[in-house]
Amino acid sequence: MKAYVFPGQGAQFTGMGKDLYEQSAQAKELFEKANEILGFRITDIMFEGTADELKETKVTQPAIFLHSVILAKTLGSDFKPEMVAGHSLGEFSALVAAGALTFEDGLKLVSQRALAMQKACEITPSTMAAVLGLEDKVVEDVCASIDGVVVPANYNCPGQLVISGETSAVERACEAMKAAGAKRALILPVGGAFHSPMMEPAREELAAAIEKTTFTAPVCAVYQNVTASAVTDPTEIKQNLIIQLTAPVKWTQSVQQMIADGATLFTEVGPGNVLQGLVKKIDKDAQTASAS
């Protein structure tokens, strides 16, 4: 079975999407529509902007979403997903590609998500850290033992888990992870504590926008971050999307479930190849490809 996966924040690069814009009339039309919806020329930043300009949250998230979704649309009849999943932000790309959300509604939600997350980041000093070389249970136990807010945020692959929370609590957790035998525990250069309770103000803001948006049944099952299971019911998709901002991204579990449900080829749609690498680390026998 063909599975399509969509990357999240961090996959951006200078010049992203420019080739699509220049080679496809359909892509050009969608990029220009995006400029209108967002109220600024995001294409100028994507195609010609600096790495620092691309790192701005209000730019990064819509840029990755646009690259992924427009690439999927230009595949035409070659795009025949039997299951889809997205990593964090990528879940919005997956939902649009699978027909659960319109392009316009997906972009508006992604833009609102980015701005809401930015505001939440400014309330309390918070951060994330990558923990390498520990079993998930050990990381979970260490987080639970730390005073303050620090939780598992991204289950990326076995032996690679990202934690998230208050800066001081994350720093203490990193020291405890090293003491527990972690190969590395590194603070990440991110703006805040995504997928943690620190994102509650953003979750509330995004929930209101999601509730007002129309979702329809996707053309195939969407393996959502929150449940790591196949979902097709629009109401359930909505609820999982609302919970997503404060809940962990269960990427390892999602890929394992997709394989158990018959996935034989994982095609990454969007910038970079990070997800292909993670899929291989989750199951070395899994077949991967890039749509770009």
C-alpha cells in the first residue's frame, strides 16, 4: 500500500518551491492564491529570502505547508494515497492532500496556528531538547521526576525523542537524561515548547478556528499524531487536531501502525528527506521515496 508522509517545521530551505512555481501553471496559481490569503508575498521569502527570514514562525509553517500541498497537487493522477500522515505541522498538509480540508481553509488554519504558537512562546521562557540513545520509557520517567513542566513531545524514532517545557525544567531534564545514560541531550534552537502544556493558550485559540472550519471525509485514512491510528471520521479528525498542539507527536507509533496496516512504500511529499530517514530508523526494511 502507498503511504504519503508530510514533513513539519525545520524542513524549510532557501529557494523552496521556486522550481514548482516556474514549471507548473497550476502551482503558480496556487502560490499566488496563497499570497492573497496571507496578505503578504510569502513566495518572495520562500524563493529569495534568507534562512533567518524563513525561520520566522509566521513564514515557516505556511511555507512548508504550501511546498508540500502544492507538490502533491502537481502530481495529478500519480498521487493515489492509500494512507497519509504528517509530522506535527505536516498533519495539516496531509489532511488537505487527502481531501479532508480545502487548500484555502488549510492555509488559513496553518497561518493562525503559527501566529497563536508564536504568542504562546512569548508568555513563558520555554524550549525543547533532543534526547538520543534512551528508551522511550526512561525518557518518560525522567520527565515525570523533574519539578516544573517538561514532557515527551516528539517520538521521532526509537532512541530519538524530543522533550518540551519550561526552559529551566528542560535544562534539568537534560542533565538527568545524561545521568541515565543518554548519548546526547541537546537544547534545540526553537522558539518555544511545542507539543507541551505551554501551548495551551495557542490550543484554545486554534480550537476556535478549527471548530468553525468545515472538514469532510478524506479519500483515505489519516494516521494522526495524537492517536497514531487510522482516522476517517471528520469529527474525530477535528478533535485530534485541536488536541495536537499540547499532545506529543507519536511518529514512531504512527509509522509502526501504518506498516502493520499494510504500508509498503512511504513517499515524502515536501521539502527535505527527514521523514524518510526516520521511517528507515523505525523499520529498516521499509521502502521510502521522495515526491520532489
